[in-house]
Amino acid sequence: MDSLVTPARVVVVEDDARMGRALQRYLRREGHLVTRVSSGSALRRACRENPVDLVLLDLNLGSEDGLDLARELLRSTGAAVIIVTGRVDLQDRITGLDAGADDYVTKPFDPEELLARVRAVLRRHSVSTPPRTRARVGPYVLEHDDMTLAREAGDALRVRFTETQARILLLLMQTPGRTVTREALCSREVKPAEDRSVDVHVANIRRKLRESGVDDLAILPVRGVGYRIHLRGVSTAGRS
């Protein structure tokens, strides 16, 4: 992954299942957290549930107008939008960009070119979007700037982490109940995915939580994929 681009939360809107899976695979290989949906209603739900950094949007979604969706996204979220479509007409491209899309990619496309365009859009977007340095799961709040986990106001709990531990914990807490890939976690250290140091960092985070009496905030391994954070006693059914 480009070291200038941190893992992003990406929603792929594509009603062709095969194409959607391919886009999801390319983006996850880059370390991004990817949700795949096939309709405008599912896209809206995904944007309500979690912050979204980037949407890859097909224009052909049955009865829904992809351009109207692009305009809606720009009004209601801070997400960047790349239109990925089979519409190759110049006027469609102009209309899409005029609707506010950050880029317009026509099918068929080269995967490496698409990923380069994703990186470019995320770099541009990060300049104007302040980084999220705070995350909450239940009563627990992580302030990345001072590398401290606290419990809701009035509680004396304060757990201090190293810079790397705080970056990893921040990413996990920003997507509670969802699996964060090893690639995404390792990118917080700018290390290759096969580097096992992320496991050491996670073990040290768990130890600090345990020693501080935090026994309901669990970091769970997902074999062969990565980790997810879970607040015990809170259902995360349906998440992945």
C-alpha cells in the first residue's frame, strides 16, 4: 500500500456480484476496510452505520439513478466518490464529474490503474478531511492524540498506550464488531502484512487492558484474517 494513504473505509456499490467481489478483493489487498452493497438503500444504511471515506459507485443500479446517489452522498457525507461504470459516453463522464464525483472509471478497467486512482483520490481527500483521532466503543473513549483510553466522564480509568498501540487500537475501535485485516493493522506501522509484530502489539494492548481492570472490551482474533474488537454483552450479529 502507498505509505501516504492510510487504510480507508470503502463501500463498493455494484449490483453485479462477480464485479463487486473483484472490487472488494482488490481493495482489501490494499488493506482497506470494504463493505459491498448492491443498492442505494443498502448504501445509505452502510453510511449511517459507520463513517465512510470512499464510495465506488456503479451508475446502473436498476431503477435507481447512480448520479442522484452521487449527489446525495456529497450532500450527506464527507465521502469521496469514484464512479465505476460501463457507461463510456463522453457526456456521461462529464455529467458524472459535474455531479461531484472525484473520478470516473469505465469498465473494463485495469485493476492496478483503478487502485492508483483510488490512492490518488484518498490522498487528495485526506488533505481537506481532518483525520479521525477519537473513537468510542460503549463507555470507552480512545483519544489518539494523548494515546489514552478513558471510561465515560467521572470515571478514573486511564490506560496509556504507545503510539503504535494507540494507532492499532484506534482502527479497531473505529469499526467495532467488524474484522480489521492484518494488512490494515500492519499498515499503521508501515510494515508488510506477513510481519508478526502486530500480534505482539495486540498482546500488549490486551495486557494493559487486563491489568487496568478492563475485562469487557475484548480484542478477538479472526483466524487467517486479522482482529476485531467487541464489547461483551453487546450483540454484533450480522457484522463481518
